[in-house]
Amino acid sequence: MRTEDTEDTEGSEDVGSRIDEIGDEIGDTRRALGGFLRVRRGRVAPERVGLAGGGRRRVRGLRREELAQLAGISVDYYVRLEQGRATQPSPEVLDALAKALCLDAAERRHLATLAGGRGGPAPEARVSRQLRRILDGMGGLPAFATNHRLDVVAWNGLGAELVGGLADPPRRDRNQARFIFLDPASRDVFPEWEDRAAETVGQLRVSAGRYPDDAELAALITELSALSADFRRIWATGEVVMCGAGRKRLRHPEAGPLTLDYETLHVPAAPGETGLVVHVFGAEEGTREADALAQLAPAVTEVAGPRAR
């Protein structure tokens, strides 16, 4: 007889079935909601929410009935949520689940997006002349802009050079996710590769929840699932990431290792379009990193991304 204690033990799942599972999550928000709840439930240690772990406990994280009790909902309703048979839970239920799962702000927003139903196909993003002028004007600060698929759609010369040669298509793929997971050179550019990989998956997961009918995005995620074991591994963690600010380590063949501050700026979307995210890097004046950027800047082509695609 199967018990709740064995519900999450892993079998000998093959790569093909894992790719199919990821594909199902992308194309169906109900499956995506259930999958997200299941993965996040497995990441919550019982002790963290005041429950006893127990030496014979075989399930990872919380059992379904434990999460339902913590959230104040019936086990049957929670099971239907995980199985995709219950749709559009109330804000109160979502808030209770988020608290029980110890979700952070980004994860809460993603949960709400998945619970909201189908978002429709993604409109395209447009790179305005003003944005190109802004990027050109930041010649001393590495900067580039991405869309929701993590395509790099515009950049300045220093930004192109800093992250692996964006201005030279044969040198590297202009999609950040493909570069991270399918190009070994990304591990040279990003010494903290695992962190950058987790960010990439987390951002794609957010986009997939927001635009479940985006065929290009679904094809990208399916491609990465088929070709990268690292992508499949990180996707299975349920990682969710919103672009923010902080510090990142990069390595340039001439400037060497650099620890730079970064900020992400969200460009509002025009009607019928998606917004863009501008990633800007810099260093405090007087530091070795600031001197390295100043020396590198004159050597790069001052072009703010492709003029036509």
C-alpha cells in the first residue's frame, strides 16, 4: 500500500520523461501551479514550520496534509491544486500557502501569476531610439538590455565586451540562457557560474508563468531541457528570480577578474509590447575595477546593439 511518506521518492526517471514534464509545465499554467507547489513543498524542512521531522520520515519536505493544515485548507482541495484540477484559488488561499511554504516576495508574485490563469501570448519588445541613446551615453558603464526570453536586444560597447563579446555573433549566442547553459565559455566569463545559472532559470520560470502561450519561449526552455543536464537539475528546484541589484564577479581576458556592482532598470512597456530590462554594471571610483573599465572602454566599439534584427 502506498503511503504519503513515499510520495516524493525518486525513481529511475529518464531524461526524455523529465523533458516532457518540463514541457507540460510551460504549456499549461494549471500544471505549472501544481508543479511549483509540489517542488516548494519538498524544500520546506518540517522543523522550520514547527513540525517534527522524525527519523523514519522518507518524504522530502512537508507532506500534503501537513501543508494543507498549515494553510488552513482541506487536504482534498490542496491535492486538487497540485494535480491541476482546482483553478484560480482565492488571494486568501494563496497568501496562506505562501506563508506555509516560506516564500519570498518574488516567489509570492510568481505563485499569484500561475494562479491567475493563462496570460496569453507574449507581445514583442521594441528597442526605442531613446533607449539606444541612453546606452550610447553610458559609454563608461557596461550595459545591455534583455527581453523576457533573455535575448540581449541592445547594448553599449563596453557591455558587449564585458559579457563575452555580444557584438560578434560567431563569438557567443545573444540569448543569455543559451550562452550560460550551452557555451563552455560562459564559465570563464562568470566565475560564479552556478549562481548565474540559477538566476537564469529563475527568470525563465517567471517568464514562462507570465506568458504560457509564448511559443518561442517554450521552444527555448525545451531546447535547454534537452541539451543541458544542469538546466534540468536547476529547473527541478523550482527556482524563481526577479532581477535586482547587488554585486557580480566576471572575468575578462584582458582586464582579468572583476567584482562589479550592478543594477537592473525596468523599461516600461508601450501598449501592446513587453518591457525590457537594462542591466548596468559599474565600480566605485578609485578601485582596481574602475581603472580596469576605464582602460577597457576606449578599445571597444561604441555601438548600442544591433540596428536591425
